[in-house]
Amino acid sequence: MIRKIKGFHLILIIGLLINCKLEKKVDKIQKEKLSCIERLEKNLKSYEQAKRESRKEDQISSGKRIVYCSFKLKQYNRVISYGKEIINLLKGSGDLKSYSYVYYHIGLGYRYLKQNDSTYYYYTKSNEINVKLQDSLKIMERFYNIASLESEEELYLKSDSTAIQGLKYISNNPKSNNIICSIYNCLGINSRNQGNYDKAIKYYNLATETTNDSLRKIRYMGNKAVVYKYDKKYRKALDIYEKIIKNSFFKKIELKLKFKILDNYTYTKYLLGEKVDVNDFFKVQRLKDSINNYAGLITNYSYLSDYFNNQNSDKSLFYAQKMYNLSRERERPNDRIEAIDKLIKLVKGNEVRKYAIERSHLKDSIIDARRKSRNKLVKTIYNFDLLKEQKLKAEIKTEQQKSQKQLWIFTVILTILSSIVYFFYKREKNKKEKAIEVYNTETRLAKKIHDELANDVYAVMNTLQNTSITDERLLTRVEKIYAQTRDISHENSPVLTGEHFESFLKQLFLDFTNDRCKVIHKGLQEANINQLAKEKQIVVYRALQELLVNMKKYSEATLVLITFSVEKNKLSIAYQDNGIGVENLSVKNGLQNMEIRIKSVGGFITFESKQEKGFQAKFQFKK
């Protein structure tokens, strides 16, 4: 009884407020329409002027506004025609956002013209652009649009797949919340239409829990109540409707949804076996009629026909007939078949046969129309999938060719680099081998001079000394030759390399230090020359030996300074004496040999000398 009173009072309140709301709504719609008409006319002129003056960007800008205003004014053919013109203007522009926007609106135009195959094509084209833009919000929204389209054509599994694909693009953007809820709602509708009521409830619960919008929450709760009604769980359905009606936001929702909930509430009470006041149906009927809600009126007539079915067959027939007439007038074939099913149970005689034949023809035409529409959509989907597959194969092939080309380039580069590396390695190896060969030759010659020539000279000197008649000048010359031979042998004697090289080099300096000349060194220990490669130690020794020999022969120096330093892994050795020097220095003989030695280990040497200012040499190479 309390429920009845509350429902009655609510309907009365709604009835009193409806005229005021309707007037405000109509006024608002009229103002928006006039604004759109003015903007459309303005942009049509701007578009034509830009076209005449070949201002493509302005033409595109005006064209997009024409598309928008035309859609708002329900001029869908204009949306499509101007949209296609803009697509042609956009070619080569790289304006991907405009591409996506226009493709989507062309799809919307076809959607309202019920050409779902074309709608699918342009929605998908729009989404391909969104993917390139990495716009997760738009990608998710477009997947929802496509999933709804597939659901309408009863391609429920395909719709589920598309919807779930859209959920993969969930982001932290607050605007994505409504799209997520819409996707859950779509999945709920698919499950309900396949008879999977538990799954439908799960998705409607997700939609209700996710949304922060009160209107959406009420809509999803209403959908959930419908599922319970289909599953004959009338008590659960009624509890939801009562909860919705008690909600403080209920009086603010749009009239169409409000009247639908009130009608469903009363009808669910009837299905549950509770006492229902038929006036509740009549009041909602008047409210629906006041806003020209024809689909809602058809549902109301259906409910009234069921309500009177066991009470008054004439009234039941009357409302079944009204349902039939309105569904035929409004071209709603599915509602018309439902009305015919009611009429067949209520009429008698030839009327039954007449309605049965009509139902058969109508059902066939619905099935045929749905089959054609679905086939066209499936063909479009297939073509897109085929195109995507071909594109993927082409991309894979291109990538393979690219990889193969890169492999060839890499191979060529690697070969060239290997050749260069081998060349330098071989050159360095040859230098080292040459340096070692020179060293070995020098050592061998030194030994031979020492073992053979020096000994022979020494024997001659002994003979001359023991001879009674001796030419002193000859003896002096022979002694000089012996001394020179000994020096040559000493200069080319083996070099002690390795960890004792530093000590060996110090001994060289000591050998050239005497009362007339002092050889000092600096930084030798810090240079850590014991770690040098064998061939580099030999080069250092021979170069310094050559400099000291020249000093002893020609320089008349009293002081020699040899400085060792290491910087950035490069060893520098500077030689400096205070000898007489030369005016015009020329690199030949010993100095030239020194230069060759240093170059053999990848280094360089410089010489500097001025008369009365001594002699300087500096050489450097990598450690």
C-alpha cells in the first residue's frame, strides 16, 4: 500500500512539473537549433569563398564546422558529402587530427542513416589515425563505437572482442571513465541478448561501480533490473526499481528514461503478483504521449495488453491493436511482430490466419533485411581484416628486406673495418718484426766484430808490440781502429729488456758520465719503462745511446739532461745538452736512423740545435 501511494504521488508531482520542463527544453532546443543554422550558413559562405580563393586551410576549417553543425541539425547527407570533400582536401597535409575527426563524423552520418557497413568503414579509418596519434582516449572510444555497431547486428562475439580490445587502452585520463562504463554496458547487453544473465549482471555491476555520473548509474541499474526481469527474478528487479525511484537524483533525470523506469516498475509489480493500480499505467502513458515517446508508448500498450489479458480480453485486444497500429506506423517491425503474437492469441476465425500470414512475411523480411545488413557489415569487416593482414605481411616483408639490406651493409662495413684493422695490425707487426730484425742484425754484427775483427786487430797489435822494429804511428792507428771496433761492438751489443730495463738504461747513462761530462736523468722511475714492450725498450735504448754517442763525438758537452714524462698514456723523452751545437742541423746518418727507429713503434722525434746553445731532441710514442 505504501509503495502504491508513493508511486501515485510521484507520478502526480511529475505530471505537474512536466509542462514547465517541456517548455524549457523546447525553448533550449530551439535556441540551439537557430544558433546552429546561423553558424552553418556563415560557414557555408566562408567555405565557398575559401574555395574560390584557393585557401585550402581555411576551406578545411570551415568544412569541419559545416560537418559539425549539419550533424547537430540532423542533415546527415550533408555531413557525409562535405566530410568526403574535406578528406580529399586533407590529402598530403599530415593533419591527422582532422582526418580522425572527419572520418568519425562521416561514420556518424552513415550510422544515423542505418548504413552500418559504411559506418564501420569510417569508424575504423578514424581509429587507424587515432592509433598513429597514440590517442588512447579516442582509440578506446572508437572501439566502443564499433563494438556497439557489431552488437546491433547481433555479432555478439565479435562485439565482445572489439570491446575488450578497447579496454586495453585504459588510461589515467578522467575523461576515459565514461567510455569504460559504456564498454562494460555494451558487454552486458551482449551477454543479456545471448541469455547469459549472470555475466550480464557482472558487467552492469562493473559499469555502475565505475561511473561517477548519477544519470549513467541509474541507466545501468535499470539495465540490470531488465536482466533480472528476463531471468524471472522479479523481486530483485523490483528492489532495484524502488532504489532508483527513491534516489534523490531520480527527479533530475531525462523524462524519457524516467517514464520508462516508472512503467517498468509497475509492470514488474504485476509480474511479481503484487496488486497494481491500472491508473499507474495510464498516467505514465499520458506522460509518454506528452513528449512523443512512441517507443515508450508501444511498450506501455504491451504492458496494458498483458495486464488485461486474464481480466478483460476486449481491453487486452484493444491495447494489442493499439500496439500493432503504432509499431506499424512508426516502422518498428520487431514490436509489430510482438503485437501480432498478442493479437493471434486474442482474435478469432480468419483474423488468426490473416495475422499469422502477416507475421510470417514480416519475420522473413526482417530476417532477410538483417541478413543483408549483417552480410554487408561482415564483408566490410572481412575486407578490413584482409587488408590489415596484407598490410602486416607487406610490413613484415619490407622489414625483412630492410633487415637483409642492413645485414649486407653491416657485412660490407665489417669487412672494410676488418681489412683496415688487419692492415694496421699487419703494418705494426711488420714494424715490430723489422725493429727486432734490425736489433738482431745489429747484435749479430756486434758479436761478429767483437769475436772476429776486434780479436784479429788485437792479435796484430800484440805482434807489432813484440816486433823489435815498430812504427809508433802505425801502432797508434791500429789502437784507434781497435777502440772504434770495440765501441761499435758495444753500441750494438744486446739490450737487456723486461723488468731490469730501467737499471740497464741507468748503466748506459753512467757509461757516458766522466770527469768532463755528467749525464743526469729525471722522471725515469715514474715513467715505469719496465712495463714497455720489448721492441719499444730497445728503441728507447738505441735512440738515447745514439744521442749520447753523438754527444761524446761532436758536442763537447759538459752536462746532459734526459727527462722522462707520461701524459695520456704517451711516453715522452726529452734529451738536452749544453754542447757547441750546430748552425744548420740536417737529419742524416745517425739522426736518420734514430728517426726510423722511433717511427717503427708509431712515434715521432724532433731535433733542435743552435750554435753555442746545445742540442735538443724529443721523441714520443704510445706506451
